[in-house]
Amino acid sequence: MQANDLLARAAARHACDMAQRGRMTHAGSRSSGPSQRVKALGYAPTVTAENIAAGPSAWIGFWRNGTPLRAMSRTS
């Protein structure tokens, strides 16, 4: 697994959009989901998925409990 600038940019924009709207959702104010957002920036995914959590403690709790989010986050 390695960092990708386009994906980081899409995530940051979506995080700001959610904060401005006061909502945590996969749908953005200008997109229906993560696939549409990353494709708009030029990324060509085979499959797109995203995890949304309110702060690092929420994410770590889900990850440690072995939920499907853990498996998704470890897939490269």
C-alpha cells in the first residue's frame, strides 16, 4: 500500500465538504460517492471504497474489532 496524491486530494476535499455541511456521508454536495470524486480528479479505479469515521479513536476502535473495515484498509 502506498500514498496517492490524487486520492489524498479527493479525501481532503470531501472532508472539508462534510465539515461545511455538518454531515458525515459518502455522498458529497457535488458527487454521489467516492468513485465519482476520484474519477473527476483523473484517477482510474477498478474498485472504489471509502471509510468515514468521526476522529481517529472511532476508526481505531472499528479497526481493532476486526470489522470488514479492517480488511478493506489492509487491501492494497
